[in-house]
Amino acid sequence: MGSDKTVVATDPLRVRGDLDPTLSRWMWLVKWLLAIPHFSALFFLHIAYLALTFFAILGTGRYPRAVFDFNGGVLRWGWRVAFYAVSVLS
């Protein structure tokens, strides 16, 4: 029949970001200004993310690896920009 594949996870996924305590008090303003072009590019990439995912799954009936890699890259970039721009508030 089918093959039995067992996946054993040793550790859960952990994501960590550390704040730099030596940053200037006004660095948040600079970071927000630098994040504006990233957020505008990510806006269009998220539209492509939704369109590719929707049409790839409906059109092919599966989730192609190239679309998965693109979507993962868009999400990673968004998470990095969000951490860079928003983490200075905490």
C-alpha cells in the first residue's frame, strides 16, 4: 500500500530577536522612515502572494514548490521589516 514515514521533531521552532540597548533615543524615527519603502513593496508582494496562492491551488490542484518558496520569502521579509520597525516601541 503506502509508505509509512515517521517524522521525529527534536525541538520546536523558535524565533528570537534581540533589541540593542545602545540605540539612540531618536533611532525609531529613522527606522520608520527607512521602513516605508519596504512596506510599500511588501504591499504589492502580498497581493502577488494572495493571487499566486489562490490561482496556483485552484488551477493545478496542488501547491507548487516555486509558489511556496516565493510565499515563504514574502512572509520572512515582512516579519523582518515588522520586527525592525515596530520592535523599537517596546
